[in-house]
Amino acid sequence: MDGQKMENYFHHIVWMLLLTLFPGFGLLAQGFEKLPARKTGVKFENRLNEDPSSNILTYEYFYNGGGVAVGDINNDGLEDLFFTGNMTSNRLYLNEGEFKFKDITKSAGVAGRDAWTTGTSMVDINGDGYLDIYVCYSGKGSTESRKNQLFINQGDGTFLEQAEKYGLADPANSIQALFFDFDLDGDLDMYLLNHNTQVINEIDFAAKRKDRNPNSGDKLFRNDGGIFTDVSEQAGILGNSMGFGLGVAVSDITGNGYPDLYISNDYIEPDYLYINNGDGTFSERLTDFLQHISYFSMGSDISDVNNDGLPDLFTLDMLPEDNKRQKLLYGPENYEQYALMVMEGFYHQNMRNMLHLNQGAGLFSEIGQLAGISNTDWSWAAFFADFDNDGWKDLFVSNGYFRDYTNRDFLKYKGDYYFSKARAKEEADTLHLVTSMSSTPIHDYIYKNQNGSGFLNVSTEWGFEKPVFSNGAAYADLDNDGKLDLVVNHLNETAGVFRNKLEDSAEGVNFLQVELRGERLNTSGIGAKVTLYTDRGRQFLEQQPTRGFQSSVSHRLHFGLGSAETIDSLRIVWPGGAVQSLRNIAANQRLVLEEKNASNVRETAPQAVDPVFSAIVSPIPYEHEEPGYNDFKRQPLLSHMISPTGPVLALGDVNNNGFTDVFVGGSEGNPGKLYFQVSTGKFLESQGLDVSEDTGNADADALFFDANGDGWLDLYLVSGGYHDFERDSPELQDRLYMNQGGGNFEKSETALPKFAPSGSVVKAIDVDKDGDLDLFVGGRVVPGQYPKAADSFLLVNDGQGNFEDQTATLVPEFKNFGMVTDASVLDVDGDGWDDLVLVGDWMPIQVYINQQGTGFANKTADYFDQPLTGMWSTVEEGDFDGDGDLDLVVGNFGLNSQLKASEAEPLRLVYSDFDGNGSVDPILISHVKGEAYPFMSRDELLDQLYGMRSKFTDYASFADAKLEDIFTEEQLRTAGTLEINEMRSVYLENKNDSFAVHPLPLQAQYAPVYAIQVLDYNEDGKLDFILGGNQNTARLRLGVMDANFGQLYEGDGTGGFAFQATPDSGLRFTGDVKSMQLVNLSYLKVLLVGINNQGVEGYLLNRSLDNKPVKSLSNQNK
């Protein structure tokens, strides 16, 4: 069965399974029907004519297409359509019912001038109750040709162009205009999204960001009594030429009642998040709210995708779904250049769609890959709306770019062509170059919302399987049947009118439409917030018709209700804060609500909850600093860097004064430090531990334990690292510091055997039940030879603190065992002897049962039905189900990345020294649409294996290559292979003779987990836990993975765990969390959090040691 057939078969099986499990799901099995132009009368076509002076090489936004606006221009209850064209006149179609439209462009007077039209909005700008039409212009024409137009509705089917009169005939290169009441004075202001048309040299970036450019910088216009005034500079709006604006969205992000703005910028300039200060000004605060963003940001939408009442943000980019286009269009990575750009203020940007889920408390987790909506190719419009009326907002994405402008082979050809023409002193044939580019239409995407847990691609099933080039799009109920239809502005093809085929008579497809009638000049109630409650939960919408890309949608708010026939309550917060509430509303109607009926009682902010934790000034003033490693220079095909390991944290009372002390591990060149706790709960840096000789070491783990039985805790430090080390480098030797009493330590030169494994973990274990503590030391990786594993060791204590390596006798298979990352010591089988559970990178979870001191037996197969292989990073134990034995929580890589794995489609890592140069070449294999392909690009392959350049002379030759096309049969036969079948972090329930595997809740899969803290935060006798993690040093194609801000899970005592929302937990870690420890300070408990390249943060548990709420924290809060 070939790949396409396999994909179709798989898709069919998934669909049939959904039909079986969810009978109502099949109601939209055919979804939408594209109606023929002969039926609708909509014959608009945005056709482009390429010639030597007008093409993609003379105007980079040549293929960005036109927009579409929907609205009832004559107040007859039917939604009308307006299209913009780049080389085609605008068209206005009057809805005559039953999907029949009449072209009234000429009589209405809205054809516009003969110039490059872009975005459009329908808005009642003068408050007369009729929708007006605003049109944006751009292109390479004259200043006069670029002046935007405003068509004022005369109420009789005609319009007058009056942009000059209103002060809105701006000649900048405009993409879209968004109308909103930013100062809440009752009239509508305008944000004008603009873009540059000139190439900017990289060396000019910093200077250009400071300049204000009237032709390319964005602008804010304040409505002053019907005349619009440019207040951009005084309002804090950036107006430089770096902003290639493609998307604008508005929402009250902060919940203070004032609308905020999100601006999507193409190219290197970061997006802007303008927070409304409520005084007529905005502050650009993107980095305060978002951890990373799309690189080539295009259309966007802000909507509540999981029905929690908070606005979420979605931005589009251009990462293809299929392997071939990824390999043809994705450019080379340069990690050092990326790091420089971040340092210069251009922030973390990656080329893919991004869904920023609002966690509350001003934090957003980017989960687009987990949600399944990150790869939709070169996309333009995005909007969320409930197309199947099940109560959850689905997602539509318009797609397509007329020519493959970023095809790597074409870019090389273009460079060579220009060079050859210049050398021959001949004029380049621009049109020849343009027509040399391939043209690849891609279907639009539509996704069904899976009850807030993600999205299912139903493009084929819902009628969007045809490859097209689409740009602007809008939704509206065009035939007033209670279902949302779609309108799409295609390129070089008749515009699409898509009828929603959901059956009227079907059960479970109820709806409510809300039409707002505002007071004063904001007649559509733009900016109003509407919250609906039924027995199925809550839904939240904000009134803002300008959405997607260059378009505006229906002014009527649409709620799908599923099976609910009655709305329990409806709450409207009008702009300015007036509140209106209704109860017991019947479904399946259009409800007209007027602001004049709202209460004068203004919306009040909800009462703040008392969080479980509060951020405090860290009691440990240690600053962690990593050297400027770039592990990709050593092994270009690594999926992420190996070198960053700390800071690790170890707790113990080293001076026996009754208070817990803290050791913070160091990095190479920055040794760790010991902090004594005194009776006041403060920490003082100790002078009793001198690790200055360890400046060449990187501490991968630390353990306080009494090695020699003298009653004083000693300190074991594991030496890890990768970048600067070789196998058996002396800096990889572990270290043991013996406590001489009172917390004064001396390094022992003889207590440990000579071994240098590049370790990861140390655990104390009484292997032989002789009363002293032996040690398990986990080996991580051979430096420079990933994924070759370092040896792991069992060190047996002679009772005097001297350790002998007895690995060969007790567990000989620990040699080259696997890339161990953590271990747990517990009595798995209940026989009274300490056993080991080991986890690691590209390893199965391993269970080693102590054979009563004579050795350890690998009993993994007895405890798991099948090997559970993952990128396991950490493990902690606790009796989470209250049955008297210890269960385990294990951290993994998570689901929020381009890397996916399952039993049917595992990740594979094939490795060998393929080119015989002494370096291991790790080849990552992942599945794309059912087929296994190397994850690397051609550029990445050639960085690692230069000799492949002659085999893959261009990108096309590599685009479809599989592993067997790259290497010979003999090379693959002798290569090593590792597999991963599980990416989720899990809870392992101890059944005494086996482990039952339970994936942790979805939030636990947002990011890699590297630290787990078990606790009972509410003292209910049921164990809870906190997850910390993130990964900021992955290769650029994976990007930063930072959606975990510290996650608190409340245990129910039976093995179930409930995620506690961020505002409730109070946790807000940012960065790569490597360790956590809960420490008692005086009568308080503080969570210490070790964050890589930052230091140690502190979070106060807002309950004292006697389980009483902590009342006064003002002197400790940040």
C-alpha cells in the first residue's frame, strides 16, 4: 500500500471510530458545499497578470491576495458580501436570499480606483445604523493611488467615498484597518496596519527600529467628533519600517475593560502586543506575556478556544504539513545568528503557527503543536467559530501562495542567474525567473475542536480537499438557518461561497445568535463581551468583526449550543462597562440586545483568589550561568543541547543545628555554593565548602548523605557535561566532600574509584543491607558521541566512606547501559530490599530487582507489558493511591513539538560513524502523514556529513529521501538503532507485580518535564506534585519549548490528579527548570526552583508548618 493510500485508509479508520464513539460527530461528515457561481451569482475573481514590472520580484506581497467583508448593508436581515481585488475592481454583492447574490457594485459606487486593493472592513463609522466600507491600498503605485477609501452608506443602496472628509485617506502601504473604541469614549477609532515595500539590510536593523516611517509604519487614528487624528506617536504605537504587518487582532487581554492589540509582523521584526493603559496610550509588552512567537506571522485571531472564559491567541506562519515541502522550503539553521538576534531584541521566533493558550495571571502557554494546528503551509486567514454547533469553536485557515518563492533550489538558481547576468553584463529577464518558480496549490484547512483538548483536521471530510490559492476569508450565516457559512477570496479563481450542510432537523445542533445594538456612535457594540452559560458549560465571545486576514466577519455573534435547548444565562459587558444579564433564553433564535437596556452598574474586577504559592525574593542569592555553548557545532544533528545540566539542588542539615541547608550546583567555570540556614529562616553563604578546584566541572547532580557513619552529612557531586569534554576527561571525575564536623568539608581524593562517565544522577541505596549507604551513579552520554551512553555504576561502601566499583559483579549490563537521566530507589516487590527504577533518554523505563544483596536482575518485562521507551528525564516516588506502596511519576518530552511517537509510529534514532571521521552521526527518523522520513533538512545533513553533497546535489533530490536512500544496506546493518514509543509524562501505579501506566493530564504534556516535587500542599493526606521543565536549547526547527510555568497537580488519593490553574497555584516559572526542593524556613515552607542560566527562585507555600494560612507576606513578596 503506497503512502497516499495508507494516509487515506488511516484517515477513514479515524473517522469511522469517531462516528462510533460520538454519533453526533457524523452530522458534518460532508461539512461544506462550495456553491457554483452560476447559482450564487458571485463571479468575483482576483486574477493577477504577471509581467516584467508587476510580479513577485518587484513587489514582495504580490501574491498576498484580496480580502472579503460580510455585513448587512441594507438592514434587510441578510448578510451581503464585499470583495477586494489587487488588479481587479472591488465587488459588492447584495444577498437576495437562498444563496443568490446580485452584483450592485456599479450602482453602489464602490468599485474603487484602479490600484492595488488589500484589506477591507465593514463598519458603521458614523453611527447612522448603516454599515460603511473601508478599503486599504498598497502596491508599487503612486502615493495618490495608495490613499485608502471610505465608502459611506447612504441608506439607499449607494455609497459616497469620503475618506478625505474623515481624515482616513492615508497613503501608507496598508494591509488592513481595524475599528475599535480604544479610549471608550463611545465612538470608533482605527488602527491601520501597514507594511514596508523595501528590502532592509541586516546591518540597518537596529537603526531602522528607532525611526518612524509614514509609509510603512503602523498608525493609530483617534476619532475626534467624526474627524480622525493620527495619534500614533503620542499613543506609543511603533511606526518604524521594520514592521511588515500582516495581521491585527483586538481583545481585552488584561481584563481591565480596555481593548488591547496584537500585531502580526512578517520577517524578523517581532510581533507587537500593545497593552492599553487606559489613558490614551499603549505599552508594547509582548515579552511580558508570550514566551516565543511565529517568525513570519501572518493572519491571526483571538478567541476563547477552550471555553474557560479567557481570550487565547492564534497566529499563522508557513510551515508545511508534508515532508517534501518542508524539505524544499525550509531554510538552513544558524543557531549562533539566532542567539544574536534574540540578544539584539528580536526575541524567540520560529516558523510555525502558534496557539497561545491563556493561563490567566498574564501568562500564555504556546501549544499549537500539541493542539495539532501548527503546520498549515503558507497560510493567511485564521478564525475560530463554531461551524458544527456543538458548543466548541472550530478553526478555519485559508492557504496558498501562488508560486514557491522560498523553494531552496529556486533561490539558488536565482542567485546564480543574477550573478551570471551581471558577469556577462546582460539585463536579467525578471519574468523568466518568475515563471521558473513552481506553483503548488494547497487546500484550505478546517479543524474540529475536540472539546478544548485539541483539534482534528477534517479538511477533507468537511469539503476543503481541493487545492487552491486562498487569502481573505469570512464567516456568516448567509441563509439565516442557524449555521455559519464561509466565504473565501481565492487567487486566480472564482471566490468561494461555502454552504454549511449541517442538517436543520438533526438533534444536538442548537444555536443562539446575538445581534448587538450599541448606543451613541458604536452601533454594533464593538468591544462588547458576551458570556453564555448552559448545562454544557460556558462560552465567551468578544464583538470584533475584523478578523483573520484583510477581512471582516459577520457582526452577529454566533453560539453553537449542542443539545442544550435553553440558555441558563447570558451576560453582556458593553464597552465602557455597562452590564446586561438575561436568563432562561430559548435556543434557536436571533436575539437583539440594546445597550440602552443595560444596567449602569459597571463591570467590577473579579475578586482575586489566594494562590497556593506566592513568589518571594529568593532566599538563595545564587546566580547560575552557563558558558556560551553551542553543542550543534560539535554534532550538528542533535535534537537539543546536552551541556546545560543545572543548577541542581541538594538539601540537608550539614551542621546539625536543626535547620535545613542548601547546596546549589555549579556549571563549568562557575562553581556551586553551600548555604547555611540560621534560626531566623535566612541563608548565609558557607565558607566551609571550598569547591574552587572544581571550576572545570559541571555539577549534574548532588547528594547529601552520611558516607562514613560519623553523624555528619557528606556531599557527593556528579560531574556531567558534553561540549568541552572527551571520554574520560579528568573534569568528569565525580567528587566526594567529607564533612569534618560543623559543615566544614574536605574533598576526599581516595574515597571514590577513578571513573569519568559524564554522569547524570546519584542515589543512595543500601545494596546489601549492611547498614551503610552505597551509591548508584547514572551515566549520561559519551561527550561528542551522542547517543552513545556513558557507563553507569554501583559503588559499594566499606562502612568507612570508601567506595568500590562492584558494577561488574552486581550488574554487569550497566556498562554502556543507556543514557540514564534519573533513578528511583524503592522496594518495588515488597521484599524489604532496595530496588532500582531507571529512566533515561531514548531508553525504556527499567526495573532492577535486588537479589538480596547478590546483584540486580532486570525484571522490566515482568512489570511492563511492552517496553515503555521515551525521552525520560526525571522520576519521583510517592504513595499516590494510598495503598501502602510507592508509585512513580515520570517526566518525558511531552506532546508539544514536531516530534511525535507511538507504538505504531515510533521515533527512531539511527547512529553510526557513517563517514568514518571519528564522529557519531545521529539520524533522527520521524513519521509525517504515515511515512517515516529523516527529520533533518538537506543543510543539516551536509553539516554533519559533508560527503553527501555529491549525492544530494540539490534540495529536490533530498526532499523525498528515506533512510535507505541516504545510506547503504551495509551501513544501516552495522548502525545502532534506538526507538521511542511514548512522549507523554506518566504516572506509574505500583500493582506490586507490575506497573499500570497512566498518562498525566494534558497540561503535563505542554513541555518537557525535568523536575518533579512531591508534596501534600493542602495537608489532606493525599499526595500532590509539581512539574517543572521546559527546553530552551533545542535545535531551531523544534524551537523553544516553554509552555510549563510550574504546574501544580492535586491528588485525589486514588491515583487521579487535577491540574490547578495558574492563578490558583501562584506558580510562574519561566526558563528551563532543572530542579525543585521544598524546604522549611522557620515556620514557613518555601519551594526552591533551580532555573538554568538564571538561578534559584523562591515560592512561599501560603500555609505554615502547622497548616495555618500565612497572613502577612508583605515583607517577603517580590
